[in-house]
Amino acid sequence: MSDPVSFPTITPYLGLPLLIPGQAQKEFFVNHALAILDATRARVVNASLAVPPASASDGECFRIIAGAELAWDGRIDQIAVRTGDDWHYIVPREGMSIFDDAAGQILVFRNGWERADAPPLPSGGSTIDVEARAAIMGLIQSLQTVGVLGAPVP
């Protein structure tokens, strides 16, 4: 006799709940999945925090940072989505990008969240071209760090 077919209970990327045959209260699972999609589709987090805010509305998202406490303990780097008066957690995948609204910064996940830093502004020197080239190289390197640019063409 062959083994019964096994189906996953969640989607592999966002961890959305999947329906199973004969499942009761399907609307709960569908609504939960839709709330998660709604919160993450825009790929915007309200802020990067270590502790859950005292009051959060359904749909608000936060990136959990080092020093996580309370309900977020042990969930560093995950995205916390408020849904149904509880937190749903999304484990980031390589290449996932989000916009941190409070910081005004795009973040990319590469074995941890990274952001591109602005290069130092040129100052001093007697040849402006050398300084400008250094600034441009700094910008290119920052954009490469987050995967916006590939390696320079020789």
C-alpha cells in the first residue's frame, strides 16, 4: 500500500496558511492569508524596533532588530505583522527588500538586513576630478552592497 499524499500547510515564502480538504472555518485561514499579503505586498515596514509598540493596528508591520523583547524575543530580522490582535512573523528570504518608513531607507536581506550608505562627500584636495571619481566609486560600492548594481564592467 502506498503512503498517503502529504501536502504542506503553509506556503514556502510568506508562510501563508493553506486550506486542506474538509477544513472547518476556511474563512479564518483565507482572511489570515489575505491580511498577510495586504501587509507585505507593499513591502513597507512602519519602523525597525526591538520591542512591540504599545498599540498597533491591524496591518502595521515592523522589522525586528537586535535586543528583541517580549512577544518578539528570538525573532531578530523577522517582519512582524499585526493581524487579528496578534503578531504574525515572516522570516526574510535572500534578496527580499523592504522600505523602512521611519528611517526613509530601503533595506535588502542578504544574510541580515543591509542598507546602502552614502559615500563621503569630497572635501579638500587640489584636483576635483580625483575627488569626484572617489565619490562615484563609493556610491557604486554602496549600491553593489545591496544588489542594486552588479560588478563594474572592466
